[in-house]
Amino acid sequence: MEKHRIFTTSFASVYPHYITKAEKKGRTKEELDTIIFWLTGYNQQQLQHIIDNRTDFETFFEEAPQLNPNVSKITGVICGWRVEEMEDKLMQKIRYLDKLVDELAKGKTMEKILRS
């Protein structure tokens, strides 16, 4: 079975779109990075390395230090799919990130986004 195109897309090519989406709604790159760190366990230096090396999404999630144990609290619909019901675990992780970025852009508080 052929891999979905997003799996082989570099994180660095999508990251600027996440930043733009957040900033258009008055949010910051720092808030976006906080969400990424919360979800994946990466830190700023590791994230910069991923961007510099143009790491693909598959590797980005495979090598994530630790997926946050509260990801099961991320629910809802993204791109027409319920994230909690996705069978492909890699696609589910990508959609978790999409959902969190959407929540940031929609003005949710960081406390709610980070499921605190």
C-alpha cells in the first residue's frame, strides 16, 4: 500500500503554514512551539534540527521523544474525520497536531489546548 503524501512531506515545509495560521489569529510562534513540545516531547533545539534537516512527518513522529500521555483527550473532527477514531496511528498523530493548531487559531486558551 502506498504511503499517504503527508507522511513523506517535510515538517519544515508545513511549519510556516502553522505559524501563519496562528499569527493571523493573533497567536504567536512561541505558543505554537509550546503545543508542538507538549504533543511530541521535543524541545526548541530538537525542533530546529528537524526543520534544518527537512525531516518528514513520519520520522518526526517516529523519533518524537514522548507522545504526550493526554493525547487521548484530543477529540473532535479534523478534515472530516474524528481524530479519536482514526485507524492509521501516524495519520492520527498528524491530525492531533492539526487539531491543536486549529484550537490555537480559534482562540482557545493554552490551558484548554494543553488539556491541563
